[in-house]
Amino acid sequence: TKPKKRRTGNETKDDIDPLWHISKEEFVVKAILEHKKVANDRNLIGLNKYEFKVRWAGYSAASDDWVPYKNIELVPDLQAYITEHPQLKSAMIETQNGVSSN
């Protein structure tokens, strides 16, 4: 039998499971539809207190989802959405500065 490889603690995901990236699903945001404040937690700052309803590319409205800011912060359309919704601008500044106005 083949001996088991000892783990050193420095393994990458590919070392442990070479197929990990194949099973990881990635979805593309088609549009950001709306937002809602979901947390009054003092530990959360700015946009992290919000969830955004998104439409996924290739999916119908039935598949729309509420997702936390941290999951879509790199979506290119997010900046335009924030610009269109002035109430989010102060939250964006809080996020950038790491300081809450509450």
C-alpha cells in the first residue's frame, strides 16, 4: 500500500485536494437590485451592516438573493449602485475609514 503523506501545515489547497477549485461554484452578478440594513451590531462598520439583493447572470428573478456586502464588495457595479443611493455614501466612507458614525 502507498504510505500516507505527512502534513507539514504548509500545504496549499491543491496539495490537500487537487480538485477543490473544480467543485467551487462561482456566480456572476448581473445587477444589484436593492439593499437593506440588517445589523445594528456595533462591531460592524459601514457597508458591512447591509445586504444587497442581486440578480445572477443567467438566472431569473426567482433566483435573486440577498448577499452581505463582503461577498460583493469587488463587484464592478457596486460603486455605481452606491452613487445612485446617497444614503449609502456615508456608509461607504465609514467602510473606507474603518470608523463608525454610530
